[in-house]
Amino acid sequence: MKAEEVKVIRYIAEMDGEDITPKQDGGVLKLIKKEGSGTELPMTGDKVYIHYTGTLLDGTEFESSRGREMKFCFELGKGEVIKAWDLGVATMKAEEVSRFICKPEYAYGQSGSPPKVPPSATLVFEVELFKFHGEDVTEDKDGGVIRRIVTKGGGHCKPTEGTTVQVTVEGMFGGGAFDRRELSFVIGYGESLGLPAGVETAIMSMEEGEESVFTLTPKYGFGKAGNAEFHVPPDAALQYRIKLSEFEKARESWQMNMAEKLEESSAAKEKGARFFKEGKYRLAVVQYKRILAWLAHESDRSEPHGKEVRALRLAVRLNLAVCYLKMQEPAQAAENCNTALELDDCNEKALFRRAQACFAMGEFERALNDFQRLLQLYPENRAARAQVALCQRRVKEQHEKDKRLYASLFRKCSDRDIKKEGLKDEKEEEEASRATDVENGGRDQKAA
């Protein structure tokens, strides 16, 4: 029997750990050194934060996170770490400390990890799990839609806008379910079915066959309005359990010729206009974004469709800007106006809507500049003239506010300096007095 095998047998005997491998092949044994708190365990895709120390069977330490200032973080079950860690950490509770003995096939295999880990080495890891949380699947990574995977899906393809999906959804709030349905619909039309925007964001992060639980902040739920039909109050955080059974992607841009792209774009533009009139701004945005995706790689300078492509892009950017203004997302509105002005630097609507967006963001001077430029180009624009006067008032108010703020800061700094100077004078007087006392005391002694 090899010396390594003897060490493994002895270590296992001493450890008396639990086999946590799916195959029950003894590849990863676990011994809890300190019990964790709560009952919740990490799920696939969760971000986990740990400290660890790795040793060989003879006790030689080859790696540790303890000496570093930051805890080690990875996404569970994504293959970012050795198999033993993906398996082991998934069995731990927060604040738990456990020891894992890991056979080579669950660690660094036959090659090892030179120079510290030899080939075909059985390793021991002591792991402390501090915390874990789900994956943020929002584009802005603002924590608005957090995913926790219950059952992992298959494949690498995910739904996109325009994809037809078949899903089972269960919406929950306050400990109870308010919505249970099996649905088949096109991504981008969920709002018309009473689904909040966050549900579609969630579905577009999923693989076929996946089942996950998503937590939605109010922004991605029903927002300030709530939902009377489902008895969901305003500003409610929601949970949705979603299973993506299957999906069929819409045709991609590269699958269409120019004539087909323009035909599809024209139809999408009409749908967007209809949704806008109905007040369904998010649905309108989806249609306009689809047009931009189709035309993303088309030149607006080539004939015979160049002018048509350019005009369509400009119209879509202007429409997106007004949609975002209605949705009270002025930063997005301004961004689309900037792109529109790159296509037409004197466009009346783009200048007006960018000024509106700047005003909504409290950037009154920028808004004033845009409105004034608009009047230079289009003197008959009465709406812009009225906005100039309003902007001038706001700029003046802002300047007055800044003056008061700076005056207050100046007074505080001045008072602090005076106080420091006074303390300095007192200290100097005290030191001078002490010196005088010492000198007088010396004289008194001489006189005596």
C-alpha cells in the first residue's frame, strides 16, 4: 500500500466525516468544526464569501486566504473553483466552519498545482463561510433583480427580447402568492399580461429547464402604483418563482436581408406608436430597441437604403427619448437625444427633449443652454421660450442657494480659525505666565 493511501485512510479514520458527493464515492468528506446560523444554504449562482486554509495530508500548508485583507468570493456552482468547493460550500450555513478532505479528482487531479500541490494529491481544506447572496441579473447591477437557482438549466443560450417563452410563474408578497400561471408569450409583451418589468429581466437570465426564485425591488416590480388587481400595495418588494420550460428565439439580424429588416422595423415602429398612445411606454421601448438591434450593423451612408436607415434611426432615438421622459428616466432620455443629435445636430425635437431631461435631472444651466440654442435655430418655438424663463429662475435660485451654502461654510471655517487662534493665544499666555512664575521663583530663592 502506498504511503499516500495510508495517510488518507488514517486521516479519514480520525476525521469521521460525511460523504457529500452525489455519487457517494468518498471523494469529499465533510466534518463540521463550528455550527452555522439559520437554516438557509447557498444555491447555485450565489456569491459566497469565505476564508480558507489548504493543507496537504502531512499538515503542510500550501495556501490560505487568512493572510489577505479581503475574503475570497466566487459564484457557487459555476465551475470557478475546484469541484470540492462547489460541493462543500453548498452544504454550509452562514458562519459555519468545516473541514473537507478532498480526493484528487475533486481537487487538482493528476497534474496537481505546482509547485505547492503535487500530482494526484489528496487535500484538506478548512473553510469558514461568512455570507452569501443571490446573483444580480440587472443590466445596471443595481440589485433590482436577484436570482437564486433552485434547479439548474441546460445549454448556454438564453432568451432575448422578441423570444417566445413558455414559463410557469408564481408571484409572492407578504408570505402569500398573488399570481400563479402557465404562460406562453413574447419577451417584451409581459406588461400586457400583468407581469412587472423585472420578470422579463429575470427570464432573460435563465437557461432552458431552469427554475429559480427572483427577488424584485419595487422599481422592477409594480413600483409606486402597486397593483390593485393582485392586491399588491405601492413600493412593494416581490418574489417570483419562475420555471422556463422552453423558448424559441426570434430571427436574428444576420438572418434577414435589408428589405426584411426595413419591413420588420416599420411594423415594430407602428406597434411602438400604438403602445405609446395607450400609455404602455415600456412595451413601446421594447419595439424601438428591436429596430435598433436589427439596424445595428447597417450603414446609413450606403445606397439605396442609406437615407431610410438614417431617418429610421433618428425617429427611433427621438421616440425612445420621449418614452423615457414619460417613464421618469431622464438620464436614458438624454442619452438617446445625444445619439439623435449625432445624426442631426440641429434637430428640434432632440434639443427640446434633451433640455427637458436636463431640467428633470436638476441640471438647469445645461437645460437653459439647450433651450436658448433651440430658440436661435427655431425662434417660433413658443414652448422653448416659456422654458427659458423657467430655467433662468431655477438657475438664479440655484445660485442663491449656493451663495448661502458657501457663506455658511465660510462662517464655519472662520469661526473655527478664530477658535483655533484664541486657543493658541491662551496657550501662549499660559506658557508666558508659567515662564514668569519660574523666573520669579528663581529670584525669590536668590533673595532668600
